[in-house]
Amino acid sequence: MKPGATDVRTIEELERTFRGSEELARRLSRVIHERFNQARKVLGLDSIKIMNFCGTHEWTIVHFGLRSLMPKGLELVAGPGCPVCVTPSKYIEDAIRLSLDGIRVYTYGDTYKLRTINEVRGVTSLEEAKAMGGDVKLVLNILEAIKDSRNNGKEAVFLGIGFETAAPAYAQAVLSGKMPDNLKLLSLAKLTPPAMFYAMDILREKPPEPPVMGVIAPGHVSTITGAKAWEPVAENYSVPVVVSGFEPLDVLLSIAEILRQIISREAKVKIEYTRAVTWSGDLKAQAMIHKVFETVDDAWRGIGFFPLSGLRLRDSFARMDAFKQFGIKEIRPEEWRKDTPPGCRCAEVTLGKAKPTDCPMFLKKCTPEKPYGPCMVSLEGTCAVWARFGGGGVADEIARELGL
């Protein structure tokens, strides 16, 4: 047997189990319909809303047309699940300025097209900055940035964007001693639980119709944080929380479990994604994050400040900190302004208060090829997912034609 053959077979088996079983999907759909009718009676509501907090979950829901399998009145909405979408304009403006000054800026491909509110020397994205002679280089990870910066010796900065899944790699790079002196880290990493609390608070202050009565928690983030990170959500808001995997059947199973808990009048955290997530999470990764970073109140683009939701390098790593070494100022709460473009409804989409199709810019002025708002830039952005895979109702129309 060739090396890796077992791994390939395991992946194929997982795909057949969680993606290829049409009969199981139909059975789960019937269970969801039955449980929804019971849950409605328990709650005394005509409609129920379930919110996911991961761009990959939204991709699965839209790509596989899972909304078309839901009963009328059961609404699946996306929450703050895209780190690029919530990165403040101000920090991208700072990166543009550095690149135009000759400092190499390493960035991911989706951040490359992220537009800013304010022009910097006539430029509104890192893509435009590169076209104007700015030093911008696309990388897949921080290791590529380390290798390139060590080889060229130029002053450089890596844009450290991401949620808890990205933070351990940044922490490891800092602790390993492999980062050359000419490379600095601009840590813009964010923590997901505070965003979940904020979104639930906002939706409870001005209750939408229907109310959010269940949460699909992010699977990848939970491999680091553990399912325990979501216990305060279940306890404080009295809603079921299910940590889900990313295949279609994972999501359907998670929805069925949320409805089961509603019927039983439970509000617990359950792990559907047991093949990857534990209650405690990755303790080694958590320890590295804590050693390298401190938590700070942080700005989320278009939304506001979330308490203790950002990660910044501790003072002991100041020599690697782009904020300190390049004199980049932090956004202060009293200075923060809504930083989405005029007419853009990304903030409402990110909080589950609007659908992409509610935005007048969607697929008109704002497209995947030429994004106007931040939610259209990243593959994890709700608007980008809907634009690419027909989240605005195409799947529903097809399902009706097939009698599903």
C-alpha cells in the first residue's frame, strides 16, 4: 500500500457517509419537518430562526441547497462567521500606506481585494496598491511570509487576520524564534464567542421575526476552543447550541438536535462534530495563544466594538509587533465610525438582520468579480456565498420543481 492510501480511503468514506447519502438526507428532512411542527407548538410560535456562526457552514447550507429542505417557517440565517469581512477599514488603510512606502505587506488572497472607506493616495485596496507600485505579496500562510522575508531581507509586515483557528499558527511562529527581525506581525485576529454574545444581544434588544431559538456553533473554531466556549450562550440566552461539522448531513443532524432540545425544553451545548471536537478543545493551542497574545476590546467592521474580542501581541513580543514598530494606532471606541460603504448592508447581513438579497447593491454594484462591500470579498462572506451558489432562492425553485 502506498503512503497516504489509507488517508485517501478514509476521506472517501467520510464523503460517502456525510455527503453522498441522499436517502439519509431525505429521512433527516422528514425528521426536521416533524420536529419543527412540535417545536412550534412548544414555543407558541409560527416561525423559528436558527443562526450559524461560520462562513463554511453558510457555504454548505447554500451550496447543497439545505434551505430548500427546511419546512416553511424554519429560517437558517448567517451570523458573524467571516474574519475578513469584519476587519476594520482603518487597518487595511494602514497596510496600504506601508506598502506604498516600500514596506512589503504579506496578505491572504481575499484580504487583497478588501476595499477601504478612505482613499490612501488614491488607493482603496491592497490590489490597487500593488498596481500603483506598492509592495504587496500574496501568501497562503505565515510560514510563506517568514521564508520570503528571510530571503529578501526587506522590512515587512504580515496581516494576521483570522479567528481562533488561525491564532495558534501565529503564536507558534512567534514562539519558534523563526521570524526574522525584518518581519513584523500585525495581529488582527479575533475571538468568536464575544461576537456570538453581541449578535444575540442585538437580536434580543430588537427581536426579529422569527426569533433566534438555536445556534449552530463553528466546528473549526471549536477544535481549538472546545465546545465549552459556547456554554455561556446556552445558559445566558436559554437556546440550544450544537457544534456542527461541515458536510450536509452534519448540518441537518445539528438542526434536528436543536429542534429536539426545543421540544424537550432543553438549552444545552452538544457536539455533533465528535470526530474533531472535544469539550475542552486543544489545550496546547490555547496555552500558546495565551502566552503570546492578550485579549483587547476590538472593532468589528460595520458593527462596533466587542469587549475582549481581539488578540494583540503581549509587550514581551513588542519587537515583532507591527502596531508598535510602525507606529500604527489602535482604533479607539470613541473614534470608531461605521466603516461600510454607503448603501452597503453588510453589517446587517453579518448580524443576521438582513439577507444579501435585501441589499440594493447585491449582484448589481457589488459582485464577486468587483466587490463593493466586505461581505462579497471573502469566500466565507455571506454575500459572496449567495452570489456564487444562488442563496437567493434558486435552490428553493429547483426543489419545488422536483417536488421536494
